[in-house]
Amino acid sequence: MSYRCIVCGKKSISGNTISHSNKASKRIFRPNLQSLNIILDGKKTREYVCTSCIKSNKVKKAI
């Protein structure tokens, strides 16, 4: 699974997780993607879309 929204292009970013002793280690922040049946270029496809695009109606759901 590619962690990328098909609509807005939101993807994973890297950062640090900070422990109690203030030690930093690398981690990945992943977007909240949902698998959804959408209409893309007039065809019904199953793609991964982020929840912010679903909430703001940037995507047309296929029934």
C-alpha cells in the first residue's frame, strides 16, 4: 500500500519521537487513509483517500 492520497497527494512524513529522557529516535507520521469506491475519470475505482478530502467533499463517492 502506498501511503498517498489520490486526491490531494498527502503522504507520509518523517519526524522524531521524543522519549522521557529527551532522546530522539526517527519515526514516520502516516496520513489517515481510507479505501473508498470513487468515480475517477468517469470510471468506478477503489482508491485510498485521506479523511480530510472525504469530509470536505473533494471526492465523488461511487455507490
